[in-house]
Amino acid sequence: MKTRGLSGALVLLTLSACGSRQTTTTTPAVAANGQTVTTAAGTAVNETANTRFNSAAATMRQHDEANGNRGDWTPETCNVVAGLFEQAANAQQNGNFPEAWFNRGLVYDRCGMAEPATTALNRALTAANGNYCRAKVQLGVMAYRRRDVAGARQAFEQAIQQDATHCVEGYTNLAMVLREANPTTPQEWGAVVRNIRSALALDDRYLPARTQLALSYLQQAGDDPNSRMIFLAGLVCAQAAQVAQTQNADLAPDVRSFTADLYNTWGIIDIRRNEIIKALEHFRRAYTLNPNMFEAWVNYGTINLSFRGYQDAKEAFEHAIALKDDSYDAHIGLGVALRGLALTQPDAERAQTLARAQQEYERARTLDANRPDAYYNLGVLNMNYMGGAIPVLRTARELLQQFVQRAGSTARFVTSVGNATRHIRNIEQTITALEAVGGGAAPAPATPPAAAPAAAPAAAPAATPAPAAAPAPAAGQTPAPGASQ
């Protein structure tokens, strides 16, 4: 599940007396509380390095927060800001400034520049004598994104071994990997919960750990809406939301951003409990807190489809596609929403909307020609909304036949396969009748079939919405070293 960031990091404070200094000084930087600022390796940070670091961190935050917190990163800006952190690191003797190298890696990661990001993170580990939880965890996160789950797990385990008393995000991400391996025994679930509790023992306000705890209870609950575990999952979310609301000012900025993940998880729990109105509100809260949260937009659109809220669904899926144009489910969902909207539109406008729906289904088919969903939706579209001429009906029949073939005996398609089989039979009868009277078009059905596709992203409340899909990176929008304690 997608959780991001690091809690408990103190922003390295800029010293006003050093604001215009260009030469390197070995004078240690002092934080506002009078303590010497040190690196993760315990080395004092000099004033020049401190000034450069804080300037680079401020620039990084500006890019992160641009466009309504959507960010405005480009390869060019990533290279520039990464260079600022390199200058900060090189202001320290022998470049021994782990946090600066770490942030350089994060900046490159913002732009998907994996090779320089990895180099910078490994340099951070070297500068910290190999003992830097945040850098090791971030390398694990990058491995996870590459679907190298074994490599990610190894990195998280190593991070914990190297710094067992501080590596809260290492414990959290290890728990996530173990949970996603689908535990089946009490011992396996015990390992998941034990790591989560280890994270919370280090920082009981760490929202990603609380979210993982809720997800572990949700997973153990199965399909039983009355399960004690589903109740516990909701309770964990409620408590975590209270932490976020009552102590928001004390939480690190990157951890506050995890509130969106929390609300997305809470919405999924609501659906399992058949509390659809609450789910809608929680998904809305999630994408409001984090406009870049693809999963929250998809989930909000999905639930709206279930009760024919086509306009809201359309807008939600358009947002989702703007974030992730290669999402099969988002394109199918948008197509379903457009098809639903077309039913109440004037003829001219309806034709344009249906054409857009067809484009969305075709786009999904180009993304994955083996998935059945697009074939069903295209078949229904041609059967009922494209004029009813014999060639169009033949196209509809062929598409529905391809759907049945691809769906096979998959459980989630059983109902739709039955519907498609009936549609095919009706189409064949209609074609026979039209040919007998010399062609023409079949009349439009008085009541078109339900707008639910075979496998849109949860067109019914019983389906499971998309959870977030990435582990907690080692830091968020304001990564920085802390003052010595």
C-alpha cells in the first residue's frame, strides 16, 4: 500500500549570519536551540554546508509544492536541485554529509532518474559508514518499484539490523512486504504485526505504520463485514485520523502528507462494511489532501459508478488518467461514465460522448489486449448505441465472443459471461430477422443494459477498490538532518 515518508526529522536550520557566504568554513553550524548541527554519522556540519543544504532543501520544497502540491519537476530542475545538494555535501570535509547525498538521491528519484539516484543514495551510505537507515530504505523502495520484492525485503531487513532503534520506516516497509506475501498462519501474521508494533514503539504517531496495521486487520477480516478484524481496522483508522488532526502541527510535514493514504485505506474498510457514503467522503478527503493520489481518484470514481453518479465518476477518472495514462482500469471506468452520461444527452451531444467512450475502451484494449473488460464494454456499446445496422451487430457479436473466450471461468466474470452469452444469442436472432426483411437497423432497446462493465474498476460496491501501491520512502518533502540531541 502506498505510504510515504519519514517522521521525526528536524529541518536543518539556516543561520542568518551565513546567508551570503560563498567560501567554506569549518565553524560548526548551530541550531536555534543552541545545539551543534550534526550529520547522521555524528559529524558536526559546518556553516557553509548548513547554509547550502537549507537553501537546497527550500528549493526542493518549492518544486514539490508547486501546482497545488502536484510538483513541477523536470529532468532539468532535478539536475539543478541535485547539484545544490552536491555543493552542500562537498562543503563538508571529504564530502561526509549523508543527508545531502540522500536528498540528492531523492531529487533524482522525483524525476525517475534511477541510476544517479542509486549512486547518490549509496554515497550517503558511504558517508554514514554504511549505517544510514533512510538511504538503505530508499534503495529498498526503488527495488520494490522495480518489482524486485526480494531485494526490497533484504534492504529493509538490513536497514533494521543497522539501526534497530531508529529505523521506523524500515520496520513499516518490512511489515508491508510480509503482509503482501499473503500470510496464512498465525506465525506469519505475527511477524507482520510485530514489525508494525516495533515501528509504533519508536514513533506512535507514524501514520504509515498505523495504516499498515489497519490494512493487516482488513486483510485478516476477509469478506466478512461483521468480522472483529474489520472493526479493529476501522478503529485504527479513526485513532490515526485523530492523531493527524490533534497533533498536526507537531508532525513532520512529510508525515502529515500520509493522512491521504490513511483516508484511502479507511474508505476501503468502509466498503467492506457496506458504508458507501462514508467511503465516498474518505476517498474525497484522500484526493483533497493529496491531489496526486491516483488510487483515491479511481476509488472515488468507482463508487460513483455503482449508483450511476456518472458526472462525478467522469471527473474522477479524468483526474486519474491525467496522473497515470497507462491505467487500464481508469480508461475503462471513464468509458463507462461517458456511456452513462450519454443516455440523458441530446442526440448530437450523445454521439460525441459515445465516441469518446469508445475511444477510452479502445485505449484500454491497446494497453492490454488480453484482459476481457474492454471487449465486453465495446460489445455492449456496439450492440445498443451504434445504430443497430447488421455490420455493427456483427462487430458487437464478435467482441462479446472474444470477451467470453478471454474471461473463461474466472469467478469475477461469471455474471458478465452469462450476460454476454445471452447478448450473443439475441444479436444472432436480430441479425436473422433483419436479413429476412432486407436489412436495416434494429430498434434501440427501451431499457438499455446496466452500465456496469464486466470488470471496470469496481462498478459495484462489493468490489475492492484500489489500495495505494508503494512502500514508504525514506523521506518526504522536507528531508533534512537533525540537530544533535
